[in-house]
Amino acid sequence: MQKYNIKLIDNFLKENNLTKTEFCKRCKISRYSLSKIYKNDFNIDIVVIIKISYAINQKPCDLFIND
């Protein structure tokens, strides 16, 4: 089963001392979209994945893990 790699986002937040709301503003995504990722809801726009991966300097494919 595929899941989002939440650890990448959490590590970025911790390293940069950001809240989830600040991170969303930086990525220009809604807080709702981020919460869907944390719930492993795959019903989101691919643009959200691209914006997050760009913000944390990762490839979009790195945001997914196989469990």
C-alpha cells in the first residue's frame, strides 16, 4: 500500500521551525490540502504534491513510500 512520506514534511518543519500553517503559506497550498496528506487521502491535485516537493527540495516521487 502506498502512503505519503510524512516524515519528510515533519523533518522540514522541525529544521525550519515552521508551523503547518506557515508551511502552507510558504507552499501556497491550503491547510486543508496538507491535512489530507497527513490523513493519506490521495484525492488531491498533483499540483499540491509538486508545490510541497519544491518547497522541501525533494522530487515529487520522494513524497510517496510503499508500505
